[in-house]
Amino acid sequence: MRSSGRRQKLIAEINITPFTDVILVLLIIFMITTPLILQSNIRVNLPSSSTGQPLEQTRQISVMMTNEGVIYLDNKPTSKKILKTEVARLHQANPELEVILFSDKMVRFKDLVALLDIFNELGIKNLNIATKTE
């Protein structure tokens, strides 16, 4: 016996809507988590400033000093001697090197002056001190 109805044509297309949904969710997750990953785990309580301005992203290094006097060069603990040799090497490779100093507001002034003296001795001209805006 034959059926008198028409045969339905088989649709052989891939439905990409679920795939697109998954990709968009992953994109949103990565957009939210990337800034959190890039932030440093070192806690420094920056002083406040009403005239602070954001910097352009050029070749820069960050030097942090905690309240306890521990020094970090690009989020790695270091000593003043190693800091001086590394910054000298980087400055020699790139004379336009920019140093951003993140110092806790409770750091002793003599420790801060010692760091500034190292940068002055090396001839660093692009030195910025990070603050949080009020």
C-alpha cells in the first residue's frame, strides 16, 4: 500500500543558535573576569588626590612598596639592589621607560625617598606616583 501523501523533504541544516548562545555567555564571562585577573593581589592603600589623571598605556613598569617596606617590581618581591639593576637594564633598553610608584600612604618617608633616590640616580625622567582619586 502506498501512501497518497507527499513525502516531506529532509532538512539537513545545523542549528547554530545554541552554539551562539554559549559563545556569548563565554564572552561575557571573560569580559568580567579579565580585569579581575589583571589586578594585583598586593594590597597597597594609596593616598588620595583630587588632581590625579589616568596614564596612557606605554612601556611602563610598576614598583610597589607596602606598609611593611616590602618592595615589588611588577608584582614580584625584590630588594633595592635587584630593583636598581633591573630598572637600569630596562631603562637602558628603553630610554622612554615610565615608572609608576604605588606606595602605601603609611610608608615611612625615608623609605620612599630611598626609592626616589634610586630612580633619580638611574636617570628615570618619567616617574609617576599612583594615587586614588577622591
